[in-house]
Amino acid sequence: MHHPFPLPRLNGAALAFVFLIASFLPLGLAGAQSVAPMDRWEYAAAAMGMIALWGMAVQFVTSGRFEAVSGKLGIDKVMAFHKLAAIWIGLALLLHPLAYILPTWLDDPALGWVRLRFYLTDPSYRSGVISLLAVIVLIMTSVLRDWLPWRYEAWRGTHLLLGLSAVLCGLHHAWAVGRFSAEGALAWLWGAVALGVVGVVAVLYGWRWWLLHRNPWRLNALAKRADRMWELDIQPEQGTPDLSYHAGQFVWMTEGTRRFPLFDHPFSIADSPKQDGIRLLIKEAGDFTSQIGTLPEGRRIGLDGPYGEFTAEAHPADALLLIGGGVGIAPILGIVRDMVARKDTRPLRLAYAVGQPQNFACLDELRAATRTLDLKLWLISEARSDIPDILQGRLTQERVSQMLQGLDPDTTRALICGPGPMVASVSDMLLGLGLPMQNVIYERFDYAAGARSRQDRARTRNILGIGAALLAGVAAFALNM
Ligand SMILES: Cc1cc2nc3c(=O)[nH]c(=O)nc-3n(C[C@H](O)[C@H](O)[C@H](O)COP(=O)(O)OP(=O)(O)OC[C@H]3O[C@@H](n4cnc5c(N)ncnc54)[C@H](O)[C@@H]3O)c2cc1C
């Protein structure tokens, strides 16, 4: 499916800049207004409310579904921002009423409590309280997602509804009782934000739903490639444009009559754009993936994409290290298939690690590729195997350093995809072996929290830097008013 309106893809620094400028816009507009004088803490409270409201709206485009936002950075970094920003928003919203009452509370604690109770119970503040509660439930159900007895789709639908309630009630609260937001330019800005949020949801769940139905695909063939792992060959139906993508990107897929975005799942394209249609390699993991092996040929498929930057094109290099763990081989197989199709002669070093030898997929194809490409293979299984070219154990530092032999770390890029702990440890090993951080690219198949690499920690520091800049903005607003 081609994107009808191609947008530029922004890098991290540009996005951070746009985000900060946009976050300070409400403060700038508020600063230009004349309101009855308040205590500095009250100004800080107002600023936190405005920044949190803006932040809530931005969360709708940091959910990984907009290529202008996540196309260049990759879904991993955007998700890291989404999760950390949610915590700031929650904190700012909690502090918002507290900072209003702080001056009173310092003078007379009893009166402070009375004011807080008033804010929390008076009907005129109800939409604000609902917004705050929605954000708290949103954060808690996300942190505890893996422990909740819900299907992923139920969680996702709830997440969307809570997010919408939080931002729309927050906007209502700003219009209804906001000292700066009730009228003037800021009221118009919040109107634009409301339209923006509703527009984003309409694109995600209306426009894309329509596209899934207008441009159907079909399951052409299904083959078992390993234990509980299936390869799907999916072809466009007549009239559906072929997908224009780079090897290693992923699509959101739905099937049958459930071709609605709420039910879609992300899968990497294990194919070369030089081939017609696309192939996916899917491992049985839960409700959706467990019935993949029973899908009849000819079944209608919905595809939305392509997404992501886990590609050789997005990371130019003289040589590539490709590292796949388990079904994380899917995008890597796509890249290898593409290099075979394009007869790419660059040095390619590939490590494929699994738990059990029966989990290996497409080994014969990978072995055959060593004869046409400058490709060296490391096949590694934790459990022992009698097959001569399969090494036993894990991907150790020693093996990773063997892979790097003869390559220049400055012009070699590593693309890693696999389970969280493996991705984190291999990424750290590569940094230890001298690869610059921007040369180590990875994609996780699971957004849940888990093992963190040095690169993850560096990202967290960058994102915390954005948070510190926001805090400085709040302080500057409170001190200058
Ligand atoms: C960028 C990316 C690329 C991926 N590529 C592949 C691939 O090529 N092959 C493959 O087998 N798997 C891939 N996955 C993982 C795959 O999306 C999940 O295994 C699948 O969605 C699980 O759905 P389920 O209903 O079978 O299992 P569930 O039991 O519902 O989910 C298992 C776990 O998968 C995740 N998950 C479930 N549904 C979704 C969803 N709609 N969106 C995001 N995450 C979800 C959740 O973390 C959940 O805890 C990829 C994931 C991502 C994020």
C-alpha cells in the first residue's frame, strides 16, 4: 500500500526540537495574556497542566504508527519516548492541582486540604479529575499489561479509549476552568489540538480501515519452515498496488473479516522488494499467531505498511553484520534475500541463534546464499545438534569478535533482531568491540520492558534531557510571569 501523502521523516534531534518548540507554544501564548495575578506556584501549576495536555496529544503520534515520526528513528526509540513521556505526563498532572494549593497549604494546612478536596469533588473540575484518573489507569494498565488477564486487542482498545478520554476531558477542563485557556489564542490552539487528535484517530481507524478493505491481499501459499513457524506468501488482489518497501521493514497485518486496525499485528517482511508480493515468517506466540498455520489459501489479508528503518538502505555501510535470534531472523532473511536478488557484493556476516535446532528456519536457503554472496554464517543452537555446521551455545563475545574480523568497525553496521535480552547483550558486546553506537541498530518484537542495553540507557538520558528542558520551561514561565 503506497502512502498517499508521503511526509518527510525527521531525525531524533529535529523531532526533539519540534516537540520542545510546540510544547512551549501554549506557554508563550499564555505569557502574552493578562490574567489576575497569581502566586508563582500557581503559574507553575498552570504551566504543568498546559505542558501535560500538549504531551497527551503528542502521545497519539508517538504510538509508532506514523512514519513521519517513527520512520527515521525506528519504532524502538519512539516507543521508549512514548513510555517515558507517559510518566512525565502523569507526574505533571498529579502536581498540577497540588501546586495550585501549595501556597495555601503552606499558610494553613487545613485550608489547603479543603481546597484540594474542592478541586477533586466540585463538578466544575470534574473533567480535569476524569482526565487525571484516565492517565493513571492508562499508565498502570500499560505497566502491568503482561500480568493482566486481557487479550492484547482488549488492552489496545482500552488504551485508545483511555487516551482519548484523558485528552478530550483535559481539553474540556482547560476551556472550562483554565485561567489562560478559556479564551483568546490559547483557546483556539486547544481547539486545533482537539481536531488534530480526532484527525489522528480518524486516520488510524477510519482511513486505514478503508484502505485495508479497498486494497485487499490474498494468502497465496503457506509453508511450515520450522517448529511452530510458518512462511506466508501474500499477493495483492487485482487492483491492489504492490507494496513499495525496503527489505527489513515491517507491515501491520490483519486477516479475513477482521480487517480492522484494532486487530492488526506487526510482522517483518522476510522478502526482497524485487519479488512480487511479500513473504512473512510467523512464529506461533499467542491467539493470533497460533491460528496462522490453519489459514486457508486464498484467505483475504489486510496489510498496512511499510514501517520501520531496520534496513540496509537506512544505514549505509561498507559491510553488514546481521544478527537474528529465533524468529528475529525474519527481517534479516528479507535483507539476505534482497542482497541475493540484487547481487550485492558487500561483506556480510550473519549469526543466527536459536534455543533448539528444530527452530532454525530456511537454513538451506541461507547456506546457498553463502555461495553467491560474500556471506559467512554462524548457526548457533543452545541445545546440541548433530548437524556439523551448527555450533552449540550462545552468541558470545568471542563469536561476535570473530564475526568482526577483517572488517572496519567505523564502516560496518550491525542489524540485530531477536529476544530483548539477546538484543541488549549483543548490542553491548558490539560497542565493547569498538562499533560506534550509531552503527548498532536493533529492533525488538516486543514493546514490554526488559533487558536494557547501553544504547537504551543513552536513549533514556536523551529523553530525560527533553524532560529537563520542559521543566526548565515551566520554571521560566513561573518566574517571569
Ligand atoms: C516491529 C515488529 C516486528 C515483528 N515481526 C515479527 C515477525 O516477523 N514474525 C513474528 O513471528 N513475530 C513478529 N513480531 C511479533 C508479533 O507481532 C507478535 O508475536 C504477535 O503480534 C503476537 O500476537 P498473538 O495474538 O499471537 O500473541 P499474544 O499472546 O496476543 O501476544 C504476545 C505478545 O506479542 C505482543 N503483541 C501482541 N499483539 C500485538 C500487536 N497487535 N501489536 C504489537 N505487539 C503485539 C505483545 O507484547 C504480547 O505480549 C514483530 C513485532 C514487532 C513489534
